[in-house]
Amino acid sequence: MMRRICQVVLNNERYLANAGDLLLDWALTNGVELPHDCRAGMCGACRVRLVEGRVFGGHEPGDDMIHACQARIVSDIAIVTEEVPDPVALSGRVAGIVRLAPDIAGLTIEVPKPLAFLPGQFCKLSFRGYPARSYSPTYPLERRPDHRLLHFHIRRLAGGKVSSALGRDIGRGHRVRLSGPFGSAFLRRNHRGPMVLVASGTGFAPMWSIAVAAIMERPERELTFIVAARTLQSLYCHSALCRLAPFPNVTIIPVVDEPQSDFPAIRGGLPTDHLPPLSPDIVVYTSGAPAMTESVGRIARAAGARCYADPFVPTTTPAEQARARWAAR
Ligand code: FES
């Protein structure tokens, strides 16, 4: 049976594809370099913007950002990719591990040369003798950055192969292979309108990176930063947030599950309960628990706001572990 031919316009260049082709496979077999990693719709490395036409799968209704590894070409389409730093591989060493909260470690890796990444992107770390995991490099919580040092926030998981070894079998000097950067939930610097950041748990790391870069770029920027944690003790970011508070148009909303009578500034409930009214001129970034990032994305799309999400998908089965670099970030 003859397959229908579709036209694919990628960054203004014209190509042909068979209807039904998986977009990522089509790109790679036609010599088009699309960044990708997990091939499972999880990491976001392969996301491109669909500007015309339809694809089957790989995106939420109403969202024009599609996962090329999940999307099948079903019509003539036009897609665009964004300029991102090329992923590289580096060898580094653990330079320090500190306790940020009872369940969260701060990890510093020393690398031989600076890593080019966009605020909000993530890397894959392979500690010698351990499986790879993905974590987001972030701006230091208290000091100025040193480009030979990369900072990560890691939630300790009970039984987590890597996270539970930090500070025990993985200590200062431990060798680590780093690859990246990956991910599409990075700061879009050309946006001048209001910005909303929503983080839960260690999703704070990429959101903090975006917040700092956004304020350094435009100190008068209107920015709402919702930071959620399960408990007051897990809200490890207060000293960092104090650095943002003096900026005139920054609103910080810390949220924990239970309302705090001793700290009325800390709200109770879900992060989505505290979203400001959204509109098409607002850009939303969110990172952390998938249920939260999905809710934020849904609310943003319903309001016509652009949303970039980095869900931390947990590892639950051995099959998932094979592709589970995304766990426990
Ligand atoms: S390669 Fe498509 S989401 Fe990871």
C-alpha cells in the first residue's frame, strides 16, 4: 500500500516524510540532528514547537510544544527548534555535600571547564560505580557562582541507589561523569512580560536558576515565585529567597501542605491554590512532582499562558529504572 507523503518544514527548510513516521526517527534518518535522550516522553530533550499542521501523540491538547520521540507525523507540518547549547561529556569530582534539609542534600561538583547550559536545563550525572541520574545545575544559594563548580539539590529517597549513598559511599573526591545539558524548560530571555515560577521539592533547583537569571537580566521584572514543600523543615530555600525579596516586583509565596499558625507568611494547601490570575502575556515555568507540573500546565494553557514544565518522574519498576535518569531530581 502506498504511504501518504507529508511535507515537513523544519526551521524553514523543507523535507518529505511518510505519514505515520515518528518525528524523531524521521529526523535522525534524514540527517536532521534533533537533541534527544530518553525516547520515552520524559526528559523533554526532544521537544520542538509545532507551528502548523497536526501530529498524533507527544503533546497535551492545546500545547504547541511536542515531544518528537512520541509524535507521529499525520499531516503537512511546520516545526521550529530553539538554539540550545550542544550536550557535552565532562569528568568531574565531588567537591562537597551539605545537608540543606533533613531529606535534601546540596551537592557540588568540580568540573575541568565551565559547562554551558541554560537556566532550567538538567544534566545526567554518573557517579563512579552507580547508575546515572538527572539533576539540574543551579545558582548557589548563598554565594556568587564559580564556573568550575556546579551545584545540585538532591532529594534523599529511602532505598535510593544514588541519593542514599551521598555522604556515605559517595563523598568528597568521588569521580563523576557528567553529560548534558538537556531539557526544554529553560528560561526564554526574550520575554518581557510577567513570569510565574512554580516549584515543588527539589524542583526548586531549576526554578531558582531561572529566577536569578531572569532578575539579573531585568531587575524590574514582574515575577511570582511559588515554592512548595511537604513540611516546614523541607522548605530549604528561605535564605536564597531572601536575596530575591528586595526586588520591587518579585512576589514570593512559600507553601507547605499544612497551614502554619506560627508563620502566617507560609501558606497551606497546593501550589496551584496560590497561582496569580494567568493571561496570555504571562510565561509560566514549573518543576517538581509530575501531578503538580501537569496541573500548572493545564491551568496555564486554559488561560492562554505559555508554560514550560520539567516534571520529575519517579522510578518505580525495573523497566522504568532502565530509563530512569529522571528520578529523584
Ligand atoms: S527524548 Fe523525547 S522526551 Fe526524552
